[in-house]
Amino acid sequence: MQGTTIGARHVSAVVLGVLAITMTACASDEPADVTVKLEMSVQADENAKARTGTLTCPGETAKERDICAALDVVAPAVFEPVPLDEACTAIYGGPRTATVTGSYQDEPVSAIFNQENGCEIARWNQIKPVLKALGLTT
């Protein structure tokens, strides 16, 4: 009878040890369902200090989830640069630039937004609600 008790304790200890190792190995700073992790930076002009923010989706608060939903409307296409052969109007919208890096649905993102012509202004206007919601632009 005593041998059975020791065996049960030993098995319990082994099971607890395996669980602890498994949980530690699977632990992460981010939830498993994170589909977006983006660093965003907006600079009003070349001399201005950049305003920065991070977006992680799906988000924990209602506001964060709304920002993620706004991004999902335009992404991932908005991260693509304007094609070189695209005919764009010669309209200058200002010196502001935005840089977005990170990942969107497990795909790397590295995009620069500006307002140098009509095509770039259109891209800017697509990402602007996200930047504005994060407090990076007006």
C-alpha cells in the first residue's frame, strides 16, 4: 500500500513538472491570437519630433478593437507602395510623413506614407483614421 502512495506522488510530481515546463515554453508576452503588431510614427515635417504609437490587434479595449477594425478596412493593400507607372496628380499635400513597421496577419509590414502627390495623398487618407485614433495626427 505504501509503495502505491509513493508511486502516485511520483506520478503527480512528474505530471506537474511537465505541465510547468509546457506552460513556460508556451508563455509569451502577447496573446496567441495577435494578428497585428505595428509600430507607427508620424512626423509633421523634417524638423519636428516624431509622434509614435503601437497597435496590437485584436486589442483589449473597445477603442483598440475599433482601431483594429478601421485598419482591417484598408489593410493589407494600404501598405503597398504606389506603383512606379501609376499616373498621379501633381498635388502637394504637405510635409507630413508616417512610417509603419511590424506585422499584419503574420506578414511583414514596412510602409512609408507621405503627401507628395495625389496617389500618396489617397494612401495617406486611407491610413489617417488609424493614425488619428492612435493620437498621432489630427
